Amino acid sequence: MIQVKLFDEEHEADLEIEMNSFLEQLDEHKIVDIKYNIAAIKEDEEEQIYCFTAMVIYRA
């Protein structure tokens, strides 16, 4: 069975920590693919919000 695990963080370091914690528990042969995306949203003239997301596709 194919499953996914989604990650969404405001800081890339937090995303890295969360993904590494999950991947430590997963046999690397079960990993099918990893998708990564960054979105930037301009809140106002002085603030910009970043969204770092990833999806791990794996065999259960």
C-alpha cells in the first residue's frame, strides 16, 4: 500500500528536523519519492511569510 506523510513549516530548519525524525523510523527501501515546495506570501510592505512543505511518498 502506498501512503503519504505531509510536512508544513514556516522555517526550513524546522522542516528538516521534522522530516529527519520521520525518515529515521522508515526503512529507506520503502521510500518512493519526496516532493518539496516553497511558497512566499507578501503579508504587507515589511513582512513576507514563507511556507516550506514536503511530501514523503512511501510503501507501508
